[in-house]
Amino acid sequence: MVYFYDTGVFIMAEQYIYLGTQDLRGKVWGGFSFSGGVWKIVQSGASSFKTGGRFDPTGPDGFSCTFNVAFATDADASTFLAYCAAHTHDAGIAFYPRTTDWYFLVWGIAVKQASIDVDSPTDYNWYQYQVTLFFYSPYTYQASATAWTVTAQNAPQSKAIANLGHYSGSFESLAVTCKRASSQNVHDLTFSNGTTTLTLFAGSCLAEEVWTLLGNDNLLTETFNLAAPSALTPFTYDAVVNVTPTYQTGKILIDDTNWAYFKLAGPNLSNLPLKMTADLSLDGGGATGLAYVEYSADGSVWVQALTQANFVSGLTVYYLPGTEFMTDIYVRFRNASGTAGVYLRIGWLRFDVTRKIQSGGVPLQPIGNSTATLDCNGSYSKSLTIAGSFRSIRHMV
């Protein structure tokens, strides 16, 4: 409880304390003890008392908070302990220690039994525990994020941002769906904070491709989804082919000696192998050869990633090792069955690429008021759908 003094009397107000879904109002004893969250300073090896210190190259101390909780009943205590046990790591839950406006993001929870004093009726009758919360960062996050929502509107698109935090920050998520318009795809998508600009991709993207900037993590994801094709045309919007394939009952058919490839645009380097979700099969009856999935950095020199022997019946997730640390990624489907009319069949196709943006490359919204802008090459499709979330970060106050 918190007490305020007003006109000669104390007024009692209940603290706002929530851990995820757990209401801890009136259950925290002894306050909060914070530790870590700062850079460790090394002063060893100094040649004199005038040399001072330096940052420890091993990095900063992790940030945590310890406090005691007490419950009046076994049922309440058991419910809380079960919740903590389910969030020992990678929790991703919010901790509100004072207000509904700002929260810490919890990585994990550790709980241990507090001491029981048999001589104290209160200690003996209540269920008490020491709780330690480990946080992703030493900062609190704004509970009410600024949303940026646009549906199929032409670039450029801008959004006013009020950064109420203590640090410059980026969008925690900024998803841009690049809409095909007037028989064209979007080219050369950029994001700017009014001062600096980041190229999300250069050249043409794929039709209806989604690019998501995870600014606080310095990551950019690229997603193309051609789900259960109902016609040939969506495939041929983006595929480069030597001979136009055919369509039959929800599948794209690539005949013997034919191929089709897709280009996933850079310039930001992929940091993981390309993830491909696909329904792939090759008709039986081929005289020689196989079907292949290949990749290339330039569209001319191809590396084999999968053969027919790797195909799994139905919709399956495949990874293409070797595609990490690439900018442009070309993926080719090639039929070498050896017999005309024996088809490589594609019934579903999705690409997911995660790209790493170099440190300092993400435009940050400064403290105060600024404007974020998305733009693209006006000579092609300019149609964008935007779903963004900006959240200020600050120290606890």
C-alpha cells in the first residue's frame, strides 16, 4: 500500500503491480530491489591513478528485480507458482511495478521459498516467496504504442511520431505489404526518419510481398506467400521462366527441361538460411534425371539445394543452407525428368528471409516530435499497406 498525507489525514492508495496476468496489488512486501542494467567498468591494469576506467569488453550486467510476495491462501500461492513455473525463460510478458503506462519486458522468472518464522504468526500463516525477474533490457516500454495503419494507399506515406522516452528509438514492428498495381510491382522501398534513410530493398520485390522492419532488433524480414494457387497468373507475375508453365487443379506444372526462378531482393544481407514452405512433387515415369531446387547469388551460377529425393509429400518446410549472408537470393525450380509430360508440380510456395541490418543502419525517431516516411520508386507501383507500431522506451521514473 502507498500512503499520501492530505489535510491532516493519511489517504491509502493501492499500488498498481501486475506481472503478466498476475494481480500482485497488496501482495508485495518490502519493495523492489533492482540490480545490473549498467556497463561493467574495468580499472585493472592501470599504470597510474590518473588512467581511470574503461568499459568491460564482456558487456554490461544483466538487469533484474527482486521482491517478496505473500499470499493468504494455498490456492492463491499455487496459482502464482504455477504461472511463474510456466515463464522461467523466454517469457515475453509485461511487468508493471507502478503504473499502467509503462512496463518492463520480462525474459524469465525465478522463485524460491522465503524464510518462515515460526515465532511470528504472520510469517507462519502466510505463503511467502522471493521472486526474481530477469528483464530483456533495463528500460521500460510505453504501454500504448503509436500505431501506423494504411491500406493500399500510394507512397509516399508519412506518420507523425511523438517519442516520449529518454532515448531515440525505432519501430518495434513496421510491416509493409507491397501491392501490385497497374501490372507492376513495387520498386526500391525506403524508410526515413526525416534525417537518415534505410533502403529496405532495391529493385523489384515480388507481388504482395511483405517486408517487416523490426527496428529495435536490427532485423528485416521478407515474406512471399503463393498459397494454393488458383490460377497461373499470380505465379507468372514474378517467376522468370524459359517456357511458360501450365496450371492444373491447384498446382503449377513445369514440364521436362523447363525451369522457373524467383528473385528475392537485397541489399541487406540474410543472416539465416532461406526458409521455403512448399508442396513439391515430380510425376512418376521419367526416363532419367530428377527435379531440382537451386539457388544463386546472381541468376547465372546455380547451386543445388534439393533434389526430388528430398521432397516430402504435402506442404513441408525446407531450408536452403548456403543462402545465409547473401543479398539478392535467386531460387530456381528445374525439371530434368527426362520425359516430356512428366511435370514438376508446385502446389504451394512461400519464402521467408531474415535479413540483418548493420548497427546504426536503422533510422531512429529522436526524442520529441518527428516524422517517419515510407517511399518507393514512383515509376512503378506505389501502392502500400502499412501496419506499424512505435513504442517509446525510457528509464523507470
